[in-house]
Amino acid sequence: MDSMMRRYRRSSRGGREASELVDDMGSLLIVLNDVHAPPMIRLSVNDSVVVDPGQDVVMTCEVTAGLPPPTVTWSRYPGPLPLSAQVRGPTLVLRAVTPADAGFYNCTATNNVGNPARKNVNLTVRTMSNLTFQITPDSNKDSETIQMGRDLKLSCHVDATPQDKVNYTWYKNGAPVFNSDSLILLRSDPDMAPGTSSLEIVDMKFRDLAMYSCVANFPGSRVPELRVDVNISQNSVTPPMISVPPGGQIVSVREGGNAELVCLIDGKPRPPILWSRTEKDLLMPSGKPAMETPDGRLRLRNVSRDMMGLYRCQTAPYNGLNIKRREAQVQLNVQYPPMLDPVFQDVRSRNFQIVTLRCAVLRSNPPRLTDIRWQRNGEFIRMSMPDLKQTPELKFKLEPTSNGTYECRVSNSAGTSTCRYNVSAQPYNAEFYFDTPNPVRILKGNNYSYNLQWTQRDPQATDRIIGYWLNVRQNKQNLVSKQIDLRGKEPEKGVLMSHTITDLRIPLSYEVRLAPITTYSTGDYVSRIILYSEPYTYPRSSDQVCGFEDERICGFSQDRSDVFDWTRQNNLTHNPKRSANTGPETDRSGTKEGYYMYIEASRPRAQGDKARLLSPLFNVSSVRGPKGSGRVPYCVSFYYHMKGKHIGGVQGVGQ
């Protein structure tokens, strides 16, 4: 060993430092040294920090261990760090915090050794608002008034953060109140909402008639204190009464207008009024279950028909007597124009046939109609006054001169709505079949041809279709403009039609436009782009069969108009995270190397989604079958795998 010359090298491997010794014999000795360590941190503040609004907060995440030196990051939950936050290395600085800055702040240290180190700080910003009071007469006597010789309880509550740190102080005519036989202070009243302080007056005497004050504050905080005064005298407290003014039980307003619902309140002190919907689960226009109004007037803007219904007004359980609620109801009636069906309809018909247009009134408020009028191309149609109680209807014979836009205008006292119809004898559009995968290349010259395929939407709806206009364009210039004559054979619904476009130059693409022609009119053009692709060369030998082992999948192609695609895979390449019990484990051969085509039909796939493979074109006319057979030697066969309770179907389309 001593006679060997050695070379020394240090490197980092697997989170440790490695020393390598290489001797002159080519041997390698590796010694691992434990000099890497996971991160450790500590915070400069407690895990819970409570501050006043406007105060600066500085939090430092001190790294106490870790090699290599950890990287420190700060984050917040919920939401991102405030825009005012400043991160200076391991230190986070929050300037002039607001209640919106409250939340959990997370410090994370990482160095790719072991697990990251994390510490959390719960930042609370003090807030205080909405100080309310309640006056509770002697509940044991079921009383709703203040009486001498009875008990009385005054309560106050403030919405605060943190709620349990609020301090309540009671005063009587400006002097602090202390516990005595006749005055009992409750820091947290068990009969009230959490965080409520109460002052109980036992066996009330004339000396107890006074001005009582409740003051809420955070001790030692800069948050301003809140104060409420309650005057208890023989004439200062009377039970509330609630009523609806004459004629105010039903309020009518047109949709889009403004409305005011009124409930009159009387009593001392006069409590706020809470408005809500009487129908279960219906929210107020504000999106909340209830809305508070100090004067009992509920003002609604831009009223919609969804707001129509019965509204309840109730005395609030605070800022007044804590007794059984008083309530009343107001009906909001929203007037809106008739709701009609259809709003728009495309009507196609043969010429000289009777066309019937119906405009159904679904809802209307008020329900009584005031007028029904029909128009054609903006001009009123002269006709006898229709029965306003019947469904509006117009019948006429369609002629080449009576094609156009028809409107039925239905009115009530709230406004007018319209049913519109586009009436014509123009045929529906042609609908292109899915992509023809491979154009047929003509051997002579640098040309190819394309087999254009389409179906006709509802061919019997209008006059007889006698042919089609065909335009072939390249760079927006017409190269071919011709009429395809059907020679007396009408299109049939769902039956494929085809036309071969020749003399297309390789490898150019073209825009093809197609429009149906009837005896009286021409339909709209529809267009598509056709592309050239090299046809697939199939094995000629009869003992060769093309399968999906071929990367070109036998010339099949994915349909561009479907929803999702097929995937070529085998047992070795399939996605291990595919949904359970979906697809075969192997192809028909049973080997792991055999390829097959697969679709994932689970979510996000939905019923009706299609994945379509298109086969190449076969020029069967150029191949003769065995002598005397009278057929061509082509055979297309495939195996498919479908299993499970909720499988759909497999469909092949050919011609």
C-alpha cells in the first residue's frame, strides 16, 4: 500500500462529502464524511402575535443549523403576502398593518438535506366595532316592561378581534359600577352571545333609575374605546310596535325601477328593523339572509323579477328591549313585459306551402295583454285584431316574395317583448363529412385528387335540391367554379354524397366551398380546407397483414373533428396512472411488446364524446380479385376489448 502513488479528490455525493483516493493501480477508495446537516430555525417572535392597526411588525426566521446554508422563504395563509410586505433575507417586515394583513405567516428553510424546517406565526390585528345593547325585563315574570320591584338586566356586546381580550366597564351616571347586593356585574353572560357583558339590577328601586354606560376597550391598546349609553327612567323605555302604513302592504314597481318597502316602528328605545324573505332559502338582494335598516325603510335599486315576493320586517334583538320580536310583512310586486317562446326561430319551408308561426306567452306581469302585432321586414301586417286571450299565431302561404324576417310584438302595461322568425325557402347548409384521410395521388404529373364527402341537413324541409355550387379556392382566388348536377336524384337525410376534385397540385392546400341549389334559391356556402398527405403503401404480398406494430398505424389518422384522440401503446408504454380496470393489459397476441390503440374514457370524458380513427382510401377499382370470384381481395378486420358495467359502444363507418 505504501509503495502505491495515490491521487486525492473531494466531491459531494448523496448529501454527504466524499473523499476519493485513486491509487496507481486504478483502484478507487471512497470515504464518506457526515458534514451535511438538515436545516433548523427559530423565530424572533412568539407563535402568536397580537398588534394594533398601524403598527409595524418585524419577524426574523433565524437559521440555527444546516449545511449547506439553507434558503429561507416566507409565505402566508390565506392568500399571498401583503403588497406592503418587505422580505430582507430571513426577515419579514410588515409596515402599518391593517386587519386585512392578519393570518398565518409561514417561514420555511430548505437546503435539500433532510426535510425542510418550518415555523408558523399567527398574526392578529386588533379590531373593535358595532357596540350594541339589550334591555331584558324580568324574564321570570314574562314581563315586557320595566317595573319597580322587578329585576332588570342591561347587556352590551362588541364585535372584536380577539374577542376574549375585550374589557367591559360599566358606569352609573358617570361613576364606575361595582358589584353589590343590588348591582351584579357579569363579565361573560352565559345567557347571551359569547363575549357579552351584563349588569343585573336586582329588585329595582327608584334609586336605580339612571343613565347607565357600557365602555368596551382593549387594555393598553391604541384602538379607540367604544361607548353606549342607556337611559333607564319611567318614560325612557316602552315596548316597540311595528306596522305597515296604509296602502303599503303591496308595493308595485316596473322591472328595472326602484322600490321602497316601509315598516313603521314605535317604542323607546327604537330598535333597528331587520328585513328578510319569507320564502325559505331566498336571500336578500345583498346576497345575505337579512338586511338592517335603522328607519324601517328598505330601499331596492334596479328591481328584477327575481326580487318579487313577500318580505318580512322584524325588530332587531339589540339596541332595544330583549323581548318577543314584533314583525309585519310587505308584498313586492314586480311588473315585467311578457316572456315569450321562441325568442328566435329559423323557419324553412317549401314555396307555396302554409307556414304557421306561434308565439307562446310563458309568463307576464300583469298577465293581461294589451296588444299583439305582427311585422314582416319591419312593416306591420294588416290583419283583424287577434284574441288577446289566445296564443298569438300567424298563418300564410310562403312565396318567393314573402321570405323575410317576421316579428310578433306582444305587450302588457309593463312593456313589449318580441318573437322573431327568419322565414325562407332557402335550403339548409351542407354538412361536410369528417376528414378524408388520404387524397388519391395521380401517377401522371405532380397532381392529386380529393374525394369530397358531405351530407345534406334536412333535405326535405325546402324545395327540391337539384345540385350544388362548388368553388375551389387557393390564396382566396377561385380556381374552380362549377355546378354539381344531381341528375334528378334528391339528397336523402343522413346519406353520404361525394364528388372527386381533380388536378390539385402537390403539396398545396385548398379551400373548398359548397352551397345547395333548389329550383327557387341557393343556400349559404360552407367551406373547409383540404390538405395533401402521402398515401400509405400497403404490403402487396397476400401473407402480410398490417397491424399497429407499425408506427404509422397502417395509414390510419386521427379525426380532426372529434373530441379526443386514440393512443398507440403496449404493456410497456401504457400510462401506469390510467383509471383502474380500463383497457387491456396486452394486445391480442398476449405479449408485452404487442401494440394496440387505446382511449381513456373516464373523466374528463363525458357521454357523447367521440374519438375517431380514419382509415386510408382504398382504390379497389384498380385491383382484380381471384379469377372468377367477382370481388376484390381486400379484407378489413379488427379486434376490440370492451369490459365493464357502464361501457358504451363501438362503431365503424364505411362505404
